[in-house]
Amino acid sequence: MRVVHVVTAFPRHDDDVITPWLGRLLLGLCERGVDVEVLAPAYRGGGATEWRDIPVRRFRYAPARLETLTHEETAPDRLRRRPAYAALLPGYMLGGSLASIGLGTSSPPDVVHVHWPVPHGWFGALARASSERTAVVSSFYSVEIRWIERRLRWAVPFLSWSIESADAVTAISTATAAAVARYTSREVPVIPFSAAISDRSLPGSMTAEARPLERAGRVRLLFVGRLVERKGVHILIRALARVRERVDATLTVIGDGPQAAPLVAEARRVGADAFVRFEGRVGEEALAEAYRTSDLFILPAVVDGKGDTEGLGVVLLEALEFGLPLIASDVGGIPDIVRHGETGLLVPPGDAGALARAIVRVIEDPAAARERVERGRAHMREHFGLPQVVDRLVRHYERAVAVRRDRRPGPDHAR
């Protein structure tokens, strides 16, 4: 089976850290014998045409110096900060449309897997229209639905069409599936990001001295993610100031983004600047070391000004892989991973006081926190392990191909 993934951004070189979850998924599909390719926009005129033996087709949509709509941050975030980026959208749609038509006419795939169906559903439809054999699978991530419902109501008909016209749809989380279901009566299965679970990071393989929350001294909190409003890092900084009234704790923030400077100012404002380290973007080895040397992982997500929040929170899976207790906001797709009191603790989004109390609760009862980690890892293996996710996705591809085959005009239609 040959599958082409249509995406907004894909690694520009082998060491590019963008969309690691997608790279992991595609490599897993390759191991299952699926012939995988990628269709993505160019970035500043280029980008590798192959990533770890996976062919990548990059379509041009503007002069090289202007091709920055994607990759460094999401297109909705760019458009919100600088509305002038909207001038790139016609070129983006034209370039992607031509590439999709070429894809369908030159060597039609069995499946076009559309990520971010708004607007990429149009690309999938063009590739399918050029070939009777191609099926379209559309995967939704929630932000595109919220963006349209809150900011682009005129585009709701396109959203509905992108759902109904696909041969199959998926959602990244239970919350996203519910949002998609508002526009269709068809089945919307949940197929999430996967976690690359490795035995060497199992809590049981750690020495007793290295286990989180079982060391004496300062407690080390960790956040990893892009520094944008929906991540809620400003809430975590305020919570840290309250936690420090009872516990000696520090916070390491890994990631960059447009909120970096305001977050530094917020830490100074609440008197926590001496206890917050902003590391920026780091490499894989430094990231792994941060996980290994931290005690507690926190994802304090909120709903931002454009209605966006965490579609799933794959970083929570990474933290679980390293055996870290989890605290996160009860919002978006996060509850699919963090089941309150079972695999971690959930707090209301935007509530610094509740977050501070949850942090202290974990610190004061490390045995209960360890039990939640063990249950979290079992939950991760069952629902988010790469082999399980790949199996579900391949079965979904096969069903989509069967649906497409049944929709083809038969001999009676030809007469």
C-alpha cells in the first residue's frame, strides 16, 4: 500500500526537531511495509526532498524569502500575530493544488492522508479526482475546528464538506472526535499520536537514588513545549511562586516561541525569576537529560484568545516514558492521557491556585505519585504505543480503500 501524507510542516533536514510525532508515525508505517511519502510546503524556497529514506515533495507558494507561513510556528498563530501573512494563502492554495493534481496523475497513491483538512482537504480531493484508485483519509486536530467556529464562520461549509467528502476520518482525541461529530453522523474513530516507548526509560530500570521525588532537597519541575499562549506557562510561573511558600522548588522551561520575553517578565513580576530557567530549544540529548533529572512534569494548558488549546499533549507521553509524575489542565485532549487520580492529576485551566495545590500534593505523597506513573505507563502502552497506533491506522487505510472501491462507477454507470 502506498500512502502520501499531506502536512503543513515536515522536517527540513535530518536533525530538524519539528513534528517528531509525525516522523515517528511514518517510520512505524514503513516498518509495517507501507510505502510512505510526504507532500508539504517548502520553507524559504527549500527543504530536504528525502527524510530518513522517506520521499518528500515540497511545493512552492511564494518567493523563497516569503515562504515562512509554516514550520517555525503554526499558520493560525502566525496569522493571528501578523494578519499580513494572509496574503500568502492564495499562493499556498495554488501551489498545493498543482502539486496534488500532479500527485494524482503521475503515480496515484492508494491513500492520501490529509492532516489539517482545513484547508488540505481540498488537496486530497484534487489528488483523488485525478485517480479512481485513490482514497482520502482526513485527520482532525481540533484547532482547525475551533479557528473556524470562532473566527471564520463563513468557512463552516468547507469544514463540513472536508468531513463528508473524505472516504474516512480520524480524530486525535476524544474531545476532537466530539467536535467533528457535530458536523457528521459518520463514525469518527480516535487515532492519537504514538509514544516511542523504550525499556531503558522504564521507572523500574532507574536506581532508587534517581527516582523522581525520592531525592532529598530541591524539587525540580519541568515544562517542555512551544512558548505560546495556549500552553499556559504564565499560569505555571504564578503557581511556582505559591508553591515556593511551602516547598523549595525550581522550574525548567524548555522551548521557544513568541511568549518567551513576556514569560521572563512574568517570572520577574511574581518574584520567581531566580527559580525559573528558560533553556530555549534544545537537542534530543539535552531534552532527555532534562527529563531524567526532573521530578515532576506539568502541562498547564489553557484555551487561548483564538479558542485553541492542546489537541492531545504528546509531550505528556514523553514525560511518562521517563517515569515523571504528571499534572496537566483538564482541557482539550489532555484527559485522554491524564486520567485524574489514576494516571496523573488534572486541574482547571487557568487556575494557578489549583495548580499550586496539585504540585504540593504530588511532592508530599511521592508513593501515590509513583503509583499513578505506573498506571500511566500501562495506559500509554495500551492506547498510545507505536505498534498499536500503526495497526489501527493501517486498518483504517484498508477500510478507506474499500469504501473508495465501492464508490467507483461500475459497468452499469459507464453505459
